Amino acid sequence: MLLLIVVLFSVFYLFQINRMTYALCMRREIPEERHPKIFRTINVLITILLVSFYVEVLFAV
């Protein structure tokens, strides 16, 4: 049950972060060729954050 909640939260959170990243790229007028690198970097960092959150919650309960 905990895994399902964390996965649903993570999908929603990643979607929101990607929306904000896209808005940042548009506002700062970052060239299109740099977008994939920016999105990849942010998504990897957020995924690491979410996995560490899951591990912390898993061992705290």
C-alpha cells in the first residue's frame, strides 16, 4: 500500500516539476537543443530524491 501511494505521489510530483522546468526554459529563452539535457538532469535528480524519500519512509515505519 505504501509503495502505491509513493508511486502515485512521485508521478504527480515529476509531472509538476517538468511543467515548471518547461516554464523556466520558456521564460529564460533557453535554446531548444539544451532542453533535453536540462530535463534529463532535473528528472534524474528528482528521481534520486524520491527514491531516497521512499527508503527513508520504508525504514521509518
